[in-house]
Amino acid sequence: MPDDPPFFISSPQNPRIKQLIKLRDRSEREESGLFLIEGYRELLRAADANHPLQTLFICPKLFLGENEQNLISRIKERGAQVWTCSETIFRKISYRDRPDGLLGIALQKHSNLLDLGKHLQNVPSPFLVVAEAIEKPGNLGTILRSSDAVGIDALIVCDRCTDIHNPNVVRASVGTLFTVPVIEADGEETLQWLKQHHIAVVAATPSASCEFTDVDLTGPVAIAVGTEQLGLSERWMKQADIQVRIPMRGVADSLNVAMATTLLLYETLRQRSTKRVS
């Protein structure tokens, strides 16, 4: 027996549309415990990770391929309501210049250091990233994307300025928010936890004597990066076990935090891969 056709929304006054638009604001996301996931790839990765979706809004006229219906069916089978929108309404609720006709409302998930300890129980040499007070959603999303690419064990977001459920974090991460374990914690608490678990803190600073390619990153490490403007706080710099610098040959004295993180992550991956081969 065929599925019942989904409900159709053509009015901007529909209460569901009003609720969705409110979720663009951090205060509404924090109060409701909900957030937005837009885009095929992002929703596919959320579905693959069994992340709970509450509602899915679709606009078939904007679909880019032929796989959307299978994804919609998967999400619907897990209990999400599906609403079809007119193109005008979907463009109103989308936060993208080129929407692809898929936007979901999902439940937030939060993990702490206790969860991280359980996650790492059988990991002999943890590979972590610590992001301290990152301000720009795009940078946090890009750090997640790079973290997924090298296969880190977890990303610890300390003293967060950016909401990890900001739509632009989800977008910049291309859905890797759902593939990388994300831990939220206080900075001092994280430092103590890392020391207790004998995980070396690696901090990048232009004043370091060693280049990042000249230090051993094959053991348990946490690559620590800080704010876009000031870098890591003095607390993290003082308590870091290893300080490294990224060589700069031009006029600029630093890299974008997401770019610098990516370089450090791939050097760590290179060293670990070489060690396994040898």
C-alpha cells in the first residue's frame, strides 16, 4: 500500500515555518534543544549516524539528483514528519544561496569528557583536537571536516564561543559534525583530563623553536588551536607539552586557524602512517 502523500506548505504564516526560522537564532536553539540540518550530504551523514530528526521539509523542484527519495524514505521510517513546501517557501526557509530542496529539524546531542573517556577505552594512542574559543562557525566546521578526513578520535570544543549546532557549522563541516565525536568542556577541566590520561598537548605558536614536522606526533596527542585573532590562551600555551611553529616565509605572520589545524592534523597522520608501515 503506497505511503500517504506528505503535507504541503505554501504559506509563510504556517507555524512550522515560523518555528523553523526561529531556529536560526542561537537562543532559540538552546532553549528548544533543536537545530537545522540543510542539504543532501549533511542529512545523509546525519541519517547514517542515526542522528534523530524530528521534521523534514522538502521541495522536489529543487532536488539536484535522483537519490533524494531514498533518503527521505529512510528519515521518514525513523519517525520524522515530512512536509512538502512550495519553491517560494523553501527559498524563504533556506539559508543557502542555492538550496537543494532538503532541510531538517533535528534534536541536539551533547557529549562531555566522561563520554570521551568511555569512547577512548580501547584506543591505545588517542589522536585528539582541542578547539579553544573558536569564534567563526565556518572555521569550526572546516576543522571538523579536516578532523574527519584524518580520522581523529574526537574534537574537544573548549570554552565555546560558537554554537556547535549553528547551521553554518553544519554546512562548513559538510555533515562531518555527525561523523566526528564532539566533546564540549571547560578549558581547565580539559587540561586536567588530558594530563590525567597522559595525552600530550601540542600547541602551535610562532615563537616555538621547533617546526611542526620535526617533533614526534605518533604518541597520544591533542592538537590544540585557539581563537582566530589571538590564538591559544596563555593558560594553554604555558601548560602545553610540545610547542611547534608553522614556517612562514612571506609577510603574513600566521595562518587561518582552520588551515593551520589542517596542516598539523595531516602531519600527525603522516607520521602515524609511516610508523605503522615501518
